[in-house]
Amino acid sequence: MEQLVRTIVAEALSEDIGSGDITSELVVPAEAMAEGRFLAKEAGVLSGLDICEECFSQLDDACVFEALCSEGDAFTAGTDLARIRGRARALLAAERTALNFLQRLCGIATLTRQFSEAVRGTGAQIVDTRKTTPRLRVLEKRAVKVGGGHNHRFALYDGILLKDNHIELVGGVKAAVAAARAGRPHTLKVEVEVTNLEQLVEAIEVGADIVMLDNMSIEELSEAVKVAAGQVITEASGGVGLETVAAIAATGVDLISVGALTHSAPAIDISLEITGVGAL
Amino acid sequence: MEQLVRTIVAEALSEDIGSGDITSELVVPAEAMAEGRFLAKEAGVLSGLDICEECFSQLDDACVFEALCSEGDAFTAGTDLARIRGRARALLAAERTALNFLQRLCGIATLTRQFSEAVRGTGAQIVDTRKTTPRLRVLEKRAVKVGGGHNHRFALYDGILLKDNHIELVGGVKAAVAAARAGRPHTLKVEVEVTNLEQLVEAIEVGADIVMLDNMSIEELSEAVKVAAGQVITEASGGVGLETVAAIAATGVDLISVGALTHSAPAIDISLEITGVGAL
Amino acid sequence: MEQLVRTIVAEALSEDIGSGDITSELVVPAEAMAEGRFLAKEAGVLSGLDICEECFSQLDDACVFEALCSEGDAFTAGTDLARIRGRARALLAAERTALNFLQRLCGIATLTRQFSEAVRGTGAQIVDTRKTTPRLRVLEKRAVKVGGGHNHRFALYDGILLKDNHIELVGGVKAAVAAARAGRPHTLKVEVEVTNLEQLVEAIEVGADIVMLDNMSIEELSEAVKVAAGQVITEASGGVGLETVAAIAATGVDLISVGALTHSAPAIDISLEITGVGAL
Amino acid sequence: MEQLVRTIVAEALSEDIGSGDITSELVVPAEAMAEGRFLAKEAGVLSGLDICEECFSQLDDACVFEALCSEGDAFTAGTDLARIRGRARALLAAERTALNFLQRLCGIATLTRQFSEAVRGTGAQIVDTRKTTPRLRVLEKRAVKVGGGHNHRFALYDGILLKDNHIELVGGVKAAVAAARAGRPHTLKVEVEVTNLEQLVEAIEVGADIVMLDNMSIEELSEAVKVAAGQVITEASGGVGLETVAAIAATGVDLISVGALTHSAPAIDISLEITGVGAL
Amino acid sequence: MEQLVRTIVAEALSEDIGSGDITSELVVPAEAMAEGRFLAKEAGVLSGLDICEECFSQLDDACVFEALCSEGDAFTAGTDLARIRGRARALLAAERTALNFLQRLCGIATLTRQFSEAVRGTGAQIVDTRKTTPRLRVLEKRAVKVGGGHNHRFALYDGILLKDNHIELVGGVKAAVAAARAGRPHTLKVEVEVTNLEQLVEAIEVGADIVMLDNMSIEELSEAVKVAAGQVITEASGGVGLETVAAIAATGVDLISVGALTHSAPAIDISLEITGVGAL
Amino acid sequence: MEQLVRTIVAEALSEDIGSGDITSELVVPAEAMAEGRFLAKEAGVLSGLDICEECFSQLDDACVFEALCSEGDAFTAGTDLARIRGRARALLAAERTALNFLQRLCGIATLTRQFSEAVRGTGAQIVDTRKTTPRLRVLEKRAVKVGGGHNHRFALYDGILLKDNHIELVGGVKAAVAAARAGRPHTLKVEVEVTNLEQLVEAIEVGADIVMLDNMSIEELSEAVKVAAGQVITEASGGVGLETVAAIAATGVDLISVGALTHSAPAIDISLEITGVGAL
């Protein structure tokens, strides 16, 4: 597990435990052992079981964590996702933090899977956005991939995307794309947001590699795909929902970006059930 | 603004900007200025505008941020929440991070307000849980208060709550409450989770201060409130939704805790619209 | 061992070792081994032997540390508290830092034990304060418990205590307690400082849970306990010394808080004696 | 103020405030202002008023702090050491942390002053040791100087001191000093601990620059000073108390090191008295 | 100045100052002021004057720093690059750290300028590599741009480059490029290292966007450019020196990457000359 | 390995890997293993192989690293310095960072060895300076020792060196040395920079321990050594090159400090060659 993720977990545990888990210290003997299982209380797609395990390992490096499902598996309500044995105080102290990660990441994977299924059979790919939870992006983008989506640029530093505000500031699609092409690292493509066909034509003429078609109707998207004619990669963006995504995909766009994957996925209900106690 | 929040913002900006905002560095002159407004694209309750401002201030300490609404205000779609002027590169680099905070926190405040309104006129208070986003709890609990909710304990270190797993480990409600009462700091009350009336009676007898009534039906809750008879504070918990919360409140419980406030609140759609450019 | 404590130890070692232990690097071969014992040079109560061990483990994870006494044990001058074997350079580099922790924590446990013994047989408990060494509170409060004392709130975030300055600012005991009761998390009690019987009566009337009786004479304390009559928990505070604590306890107060436990406990003299060298 | 000290203060405040000062947030309005004075409740020597100020400044950068005494001043009980005005919540939140620093540092300066006075008129200097509070050494060594003492090496990295354990490991004073002289950076002297006159003679012969005379009686010290005869700097060490230090100094040693200055100095009692409230 | 750079500077100052600048504290009064100038003792190209200024500002936020040259300016021996006035102790404490940054960054800019001049008039661009000083990449890549070079990918996270070891592991250029194309974020191009014309043809056929021509002779490079025929971007790499770079550029390659820009640029000799003292 | 070095390595890896090694994640299976060797492509002196190993260990704690040469060994082009086996992704992700450390540190050791050899047989020692890479000093000073050089003071905190700017500020060599001698910790010597014989005589008279002879000609150095006559340690400094160092040493100075050892040593070319793949 990479250092960044270990740090995220350590800080999350510290946020919840701070100067100590008063309750368990009062009632659970330091030497008590326990075992439990992670029970899915509703259906979903698994992501983040390794993060869940890391929470427990950081508090009890001798705990035994056994995954019963794999990253990306769809599970039904009632499924046991994993089993754990270890020091009872560690299990209780890490429980909430571990579930907070797991429920959120499964939520994202589950919603992404729904979007992916909805466009199956079209050529379109579901991609994420930078609308992620601050400081959890590395985990959330991973959950998107596990759910069947694809990752857009990770951050401001690894992709060029000229958005409406850039175009407003620079004075037009042409000027913006030309400036970006002139100075960009040779390893990066240039993507530009367009809101109508005139801008699309401009973008193609000046050499954009990718166009983000922002908030277009189905008709406009269809027309845009025709105009693009394979010269640029097309990405539909804005107001995409589960009820509209299939129609958007049918227009022939290459990519459909969905902010809700990470900013509005409801958590999946999962609990830790203690199944045994004592000196295991 | 407290140091903890400044650190959260600094790390969030670092996550998104890293080695630099390539796009803006390519197309926006370093000396360019811009101004914009934060536009609500749907109705909601405001929380986190100061966090939003902090994002921009950390990148441009001379930027001017003018709040047009106050923490806790309900706003409609189309409302301008704030205005900003500053260096264009700073505005573009902080935009996404600032909105990621603001949209999430408004989402929590908005959902909390809906729950609060639903129990208005009853004696029940809506309280949050520890089911928060890892490392954002301080902001999310604040949004709950702004939305009209109340805060439960912040973390494991500042409140005693004997849950099902503690009771399982210790061997019953009585043993658990007794142990907690014996050793607790004198400043803390003892709360215990009960799942039926027998446990409730036990809890009262052994001197619990607060009982969490876990996943009880409306009928069970009503009965429990009668049994409690003011001797203990009662908290309903588990599976509380907007459609059921009023009925739960009507049973006479003192508190209703709702995990969804922080783990499943959908983001509120807000955007930054650039309204002017040049050497302002 | 929790992460917070490991960080404290790591930073303490770094403070003393910095760019390197010049002396040992000059005269002790990198491969040399050594063994030694921790010798108490005066009587005391043990606290912090695990912190002591952690200092050595962080520099030599293969070192063998054998505790000969347990947390809370009273020891006499001449007692061997522990034995250690490991790389000689690690032993020498960690020695001072390890002893600095150990001597201070034993000092606190020892002084607390003296206060606890002095009130034995009364109903009073000795409690600590927030007058701890900055950034060592978690260790010092632990030493207090080991010594037979009880912990007051850990910090500003986990207990409500309305002190003289709050009351001055808010305009009286009644207003302060009322405001605190209105908004407090339901898991916390309300404690208020009172300096005379009028304030005590006010505090009881307005529903305080605990009263801190500040700097009262033995006579005033006795009177206050009568007035309190079990309606509130009573805590004597201010100027408590070993010579006065028994008389204070005899007044019938529930708690006696003693700042000196952590701010003025003299260190217990302990040394590390090298007992063997070579390739052990 | 250097960055290291700012970090120490920030972490100390964070330790005490954490997720928030519940009490003040409940009863003190966010906009309330207050003013107060720092009142010495017993006599002492001042050290650390700047650290005290830094605590408040970090929470309210607009607060006004006025020092009424200077670093190193002796003060009597009843003296006002400083005045402060600022946001009431900031004053209350920083109060304990600020006093914890100030009381400890004044304690060290006061005890050091007592030792310094006790050797006044002799040629001996009082020096500190590495027996400091973990992670506060930079402040504690400063307090020693303010009190009239001198600093020994700061840490393991900036001075060579061959102690009993080194000599044990290396096989004698001669071997140890010779090895140190052979490889040391040319900017550092070599100090060696000796416990008898034979070792002292050895140390001088092999070219030590400084000898630490460990736990010698007054007679032994006198003899050692004669043997040293100005060829090496002499430092008396071990079991030095206020009642014995003058006699030690009278033997003619150059330096007397006193661990108690930093490991056992009782705190000086100082309080913050709120003297005014409202919109100042 | 971005937070990352401020942290680099703060840590560099801490490395050199640690527990204090003993020399200046001994001989320079705390209140003394000084002024000085940064004198180039040999010719070069300027980079990093803002980092130099930041070093002084962090120790004396009231110091006045006046740049006399701009980033990217060529200067001759004897040129004054900047002037500074501030607290004398701050100037002396920051001097070495500031110069260590400045001399290194000017060294990189100077060497890059020499390479850029050597290929002037050809279509080739000089680009940097990831062979930078650990933890200083953001500054060193900036110095390359200032010197007239271009930046290759910043790190492993923002560009795809299939190197010899990837190809070895995957089993050939074709397999490697195909795998990369299949899964890459749509914003990134695919670059692949080739060592002969067969691999080059493979790379073009399978759709690589960029080819790195590794350690080819001038003749091979010329042939490769012909084969590439504008279908892919060509980058010459390996063993490029000032004496060979013009000939390499003349082959028609698009890019020439030079590791020596950052791993072997000699420092430019610059000193801080104190020009005035006293209460300025 | 000490904590400081582990942190340096961790941050260096984080700088290069950030949110992930895109290339390897695309083309190398997570479970693939690989083995390789570190091949010197030019002659040099080894330093930093343990840092190199640490880079890989932090990413794959099960990797097997076998050193084939020892710290300080001279190697020829074509030498295998070490072998490694481990997870292929870890090898590829750590490769560049590991080599960046190794190449730089070997560069320093190699250049230092050349200077050391050049003065062999004279009494002079080669010493380093504080002209090191910011935040890598602990590694670079180690490489100097490995190469046969000696370390000057590590930083501002562990040695007293009165330089031209101090003398300018204080008003002369005599005043500066006298002030330093009066207040210095007794463990430190006093070094002063002199630029002519008058200053040298002053320095000796006032009791300096070491003189830095700054930028003197061979004739001046010879004269200075005569004047010093063993009363002070002499250090030649300024503009020392491989072509002049032998003549400088022949003047009889004790030490010759060379900034170029750390600020301008060219990197030694070393590569990692993958020699096997699959499930090893």
C-alpha cells in the first residue's frame, strides 16, 4: 500500500480516536480479543476493502483480516464481505473509520457501475471529474475504475483542459487552444470546452485534441459528433443522470463525464458484526 | 479561522494543484486579474462560504471576497452567494477545490434543514453521527449545526457510547454501564445502545444517562419513551429517513440521530462565473 | 502503541540526535553490541517504561527490552526496572531521551501516589488538571492514572468547565450555566467554578452538574459540601498540597484537583548502567 | 520568532483545543472582546513571555499584548507581568497553554537564578544538561541563560562528551579520548567524564580538553582541580543541590552542571485575570 | 509564492539553523541592522532570486529585498543581482541557504541557456528529464524553462513513457504501446523509447504519439527522422553534450532531452557582500 | 537507518510518484516480478547504496537487494554495484529516484576522492563546507567522508565560524573573537576568517583556535603557516581546484575546504538494467 494512502488512514484514525477511545478503555480489557464480519446490509459494488483492512492493521498489526470478496465484485444484501480477528479494543476503535471509508468507496463504485451498465454496448465511456472529496481523490478515482468507469485527468497538474472561464479570460476558443498548443509539454493533449457548434469548428481548426461538449441537448450532441467526424475526441459533460446517460451515449460521443459519481454517491450500508469474543 | 481548517484547505489545494496548474500557466498571464460570482444553480442552505474564501486567500492573499449570504441562509436557484476579485490564475486554480468544499457542505446543511423542518414543533432534536467523511468531520459537523441539527459526540475521545459490540464483548447492558460509570471522567455522561425494552429497563436501573434506541419500530419507540419516563435521555437511531422522521419524532424521543446527514447528502450545484477580466 | 505516542518519541529522539551522535560515531564501532539495566537511584512509582522501550526500538528494532517491573509498581532505590540488549550506538543515542521521559513520568506517578495515599479512606478522588507539559499531556495524564489519580477532562474539547473568566465575561454563574445547558452536546455534563456559597446556590438552582469550589478554606468547603447535599458533584481546587489534602478530603468533597501533579513533580533519578559489551 | 518555536506553540494549542473549545463556544459570543493581565502569584524570574504572547497571537492575530517586564527580570508576588486585549474566545482558548509554557519557563529561570546567585563571586559557572523536557529543549535552555546559567552542548550533535558508558564500551579513558581526538571535526573540543584522579591524569595526558568530574566529594573535587592545574577545563557534575553548590564552586572548578534546572524546577504560579469585557 | 516552495525554503533554513546560529548570537546584537548586495563572481543566467528572497523573508519579514535583475537575465561577473536590508542576524543566518539555492538554480539556467543557444536556428527544442535533485524538482524544472529549455513530463504521474525496462517486462514495443493506448487517460499521449529502426517502425504502426530515440548515432537519428516522417514526435536522448548537441539538432529531431541540465550543472559563484551596518 | 533519511527518501518518492506511476500501471501486471542490476557506466567511488536500497524497500518491503560493492569502494565502468529482485512495479517506480540519489552521492564521493588523492602525503586534510544541496546535507556530508574527506561543522548550530560579514558587522577580528570567546559553550572552539597576515596575528593574539585563510595566494598561505606556527589550526579556503590543491597542501596548512565537493560534483552515470522477469 502506498505511503499516501497510509497517511490518509492514519489521519482519519487520529481524527476519530484522538486522545483515546474512552468507552472501550472503560469497559473492554486491554488483552481481550474479538472476531467479526463485515456485513453488507444492501446490494452494491465493492471498493476499498484494503483501506478498511489498513485501518485495523494500523491499530493492531497482528490482526487477521480475511477478504471474502474482491475489488469490483457486485454483492447482495446479506453478503459477508470480510472477516477479522484481533484485539477487541483495536476492532472497536477502528470500526467507524474503516466503515466510513468502505461505505463511501462502495457507494462510488456502485453508482459508477450503474452508469457503466447504462451505456454498455455503445462506444461511450463513463469518466469521472475533479468534483471529488477534498483529500480523498486518490481513493475515489480508484473506486470509479473499479466500478467500470475511466479516469479523466487526476488534477490540474496532469492534463490541459481549457474551460469556459479560461476562454472568457483569454478571449475565445481559438486564442486559448493556440496558446496551449504553443507551450504545452509534448506529452499532453489539449482539451477545450465548447458550448456550441461554432466553437466546436473553431476548436477543430486550431488543432484541439479533445472537445468537451458542455451542457448540450441530445440533438446538439448528435450534430457535434457529426461535425467532429473523428478529428477530435468528444466528451459530453453537464447534467448527466442515470435516466439520460443512455441517450447521450447513443449520440456517438466518446466520453461522458459524470460529477455525481464522486460528489453525490450515497453510502452503501455496511456494518461490522462482532461474532466472537475472548482469548481467540 | 482555526489552524486545523487552514491545514485542511492547504492540503486540498495541494492535492489539486500539485506541481502546478498547467492550463492556466499556459494561457493566462501571471498579472491578469478577474472577477466572478458564485452562483447557486439549485436551492439549498448555505454552509462553508468561509472555507470557500480561504481557498482563494491561500493562493492570493490580496483577493477580495464578498459574501452575499450568511451561514445558514436558505437560497434559491439563481442566487449569487458571493463575489470575488483577484489574480485570474489564483481564481482558476482554487475554483474546483473551493466548490468541492462548498457544494458538499451546503449539501449537508440543506439535508439537515429538511430533517429539522420535518420535526419542527415536536420536542425532538436532529443529531449527527460519526459517519462523516474521513478528515472533514470538523467542517461537516459545523454544517449540521448550521442546518439546524445538533452535534452528538465529536469523536471517540469526548463521549461515552456503549454500542452493540461493546455490550456483546462485555456481556450485557448492565455490566457495560456499570463499568463505564465506575471509571468515567466525572464530566461525561454514559450513553448505551439498547435494542429492546428489557435492555432499556436494565439501562435505567444501572444508571445510564442516555439510551440509544436502535432500529426500533414506531410502536417500540413509543413504548420505550413511556418506560424511560424522563429518567434517561432517549435517542432514536437507525434507518431514519425524511419520510419517517416525523413519525419517529412524534413518539416523544428526545433525539433522532441521522447518519445520512453526512454520509449521503447530495452536493448542491454551485458554479463560479467569471464576470470580468483585465487589470481591475 | 498508538501513533501519537510514536510520533512524540520520534520527535524527541530527533531533537537530541539531529544530524548524528558525534561522540558514539567517533568511538563506538557500528557493529558493537551492549547490554544494560535501568537502575532506580531513588524510590518511586513506575510509569512510562513502554515509552522508554519505544525510544530504543525506534533506533534499533532488533533490540531486546525486558521489563522487570509493571506500570504502577512502587520501587525502592536500587531496583532494576528493566534490562536491555542491542546495538551499542543505539543504546547510547536513545539513553538520555528515554530517561528524560521515564524520569518525568515516574515523577508524576510518584507524586500522584503520595496524594492518593493521603486521601485514602475518604470518599475523595485526586484528579489532574490541564496544567501539563505542552505536547506531553497524553503521557502525563496516563501517569496520573497509574499513580492512583483520576483524569479530569483531557482538553478544551471534551468537557464543559465554566471558569472565573467565563463567568466574568458572561455576567454571572446563572447566565453561564444556563447558556451552557442550552447548547451543549447531550453527552457532556456542565461544570462551573464557584468562589462562594451564593454562587454555589445559584449553580445548583440553574442545574449545574458539577461545581468547582475554588480556593476555599476548609470551613468554606465543609459548608459547601453541606449546601451541595449530593445534588451536584463537588470538586475542591486551588492551592492543594500534600500537607493540606487530607483535611480537604475530610470535608466530604468528591474530587480534589491538583495542578502540581503535572506541573511541579520532581523527576525520579534513574540511570542506564551498561553491564556488558561485545558481540552479545 | 523562529519557525521551530512557532511550531511548538501551534502543536501545544492544537493539543488543548483540538476540535474546539466547547465551553467558550457555548457561552461567549464570537464577537466579544476582553482584556486581562498576567499576574504573578509568587516571586520568580521571568522567561517565556514571548512564547506566552505567541499563543494568543496564533489564535487572534489582531490581539494586543503589552509586556510589562523583560526577560530575566526578577518579579515579586503581585506583579503584573503583561497585559492583553483581544477576542474573548481567543483569550480563553489560549490561556491555559500560554500559562503552561510561562509557568514552566519561569520556574526554570527562577531555579537557575538561585543556583547562579549561590556561586556568585567564585569563578564557577552554572551550566545545564540534556535532562530537559522532550521537545522543549530550545525553550528550556533559553530559560537557563535568562536565569544566569550557561548552556552545555545542546544535543548529541554539537558536542563531544565521552561518558561512563562510552568508556565502559571502549575500554578506558585513554582509548576513548584518543579515538575521539583522531576523528573529531576540528571545531569541537573533547570532553570526558572521569570518576577518580587516575582517570583524570589519563585524560590530561591523552589530550582531553574538558573533564567532567562525576559525583566527586568536595575533597576529591579540590584535589582534581589541583591536578588539572589549568590544563583542562573542569566540570563538576552529579547530585548538585542549592545547599551544596557553593561548596562545590569553592573548590575552584570551572563549571557546575545541574540537571535539576530543567528536570525538577517547580512551576511559578501565574494567572490571567480578566479585567474588562465588551467591545473594547 | 506557492506553499510547496515555502515549505522547501523553511526546511532548508531549519536544516542549517536548527537550534540556533551560535556565531551570530554570540557576536551580533539582536537589534543590529545590515545591508548587502548579491554579487555575481562569474557570468551566468539568473534563476531563483525569488527563492533567495524568500529565505530572508522567512527570518525577517520586514527585510527589504530589491531585485536588480530579472529571471532569465544573462549577467556578467561583477554584476549586482540584488540588494537587501534587514536585521543583521537574519541576513547572516539565511545567507548560506539562500546562496545554496541561488547558485544551483543559476547553474541550471546557465547550462540550459548554453544548450539552447547551441541548437538555435534548428527546429529542435532542449527538454529536461526526471534526473533532478530529490525534492527540488519544482525549482529545477523552473530553472530549465528560464534558461530557454522546455519541460518534459514532471513526474511519473503526468506522462506516459514506456522505457527499455517496460518493454523488456512486457515483451516488446508493440505490446507495450498497445497496452498503454488501451487504458490511458484520454488526455495523455503515449511516448515509447526505441533503440533501433525496427522498433521505431513498430512504434509508429501501433500508434505511439512520441518516440524517444535512445543513444542513437547521428546517422541513426537522421535515418529515424526520415522514417518518422512527421507521423510521430521524435526525441533524441542519451549522452548529449554541448559539443554534440548541434549535430543532433541538425538531424531534424523535434526534441533533445539532456539529463545533465539538472544532475551535473556546476553552481554559479555568487556572494553576499555586507555593505553597511548599524541602525539603518 | 535513521528516521531523517527515511523521511528524505519517502518525500523524494512522493515527489516522483505522486498520484501514481501511470505508465507501469497501464502495462505491468500488479503481480509481476522482476530482477535487475545496478550498472556503473563510468568509473567512480561508491556512496549511497543504502539510500538506493531504501527507495525500493519503501515501495516493496519484500524486495531483495544485494550490494556487490561497499561504501567507499572505487569501481570501474561496467561494474555491477548491486542486484535487486522484487515487484516489477516497485522497481520501475523507485528506479529514477534511487538513481538520482545514488548518482549524486557517488559524484560527491568521487570528486572528494580525487581531492584527497591529490593531497596524499601532505599533512593537509580535505574538508567540506555548508555549500550543500538544501535538505540533503546529511547525505552529502556522509559522501564526503566516504570519499576520504573530513567534515567541517555540520551547520550554524554546531560550530563557531566568524566570517567576513561578522567581522564587518562587529568591527574587526579582535572584537569578534573576543565576543565569541566570552560567551561560547565550553565545548566549542572559535574559528575566524582572516584575509591577511595582520588579521592572522590579531586572531592568534586574541585567542582564536582556528583561522580560515581566505583566498590567499600560495605565497601568502606559506607565510601564514609560518606565522601561525602551530598556535592555531590553519584552514585554506576559496577557489580551490584539483589543479591547485596540491600546491596549497604543500604550504603546510592543516585543512583545505572545498565547496565544489558538494555544489558542483558531476553525477556518476549509473543505470538499472532489468535482467529477468516473471514470477521469480
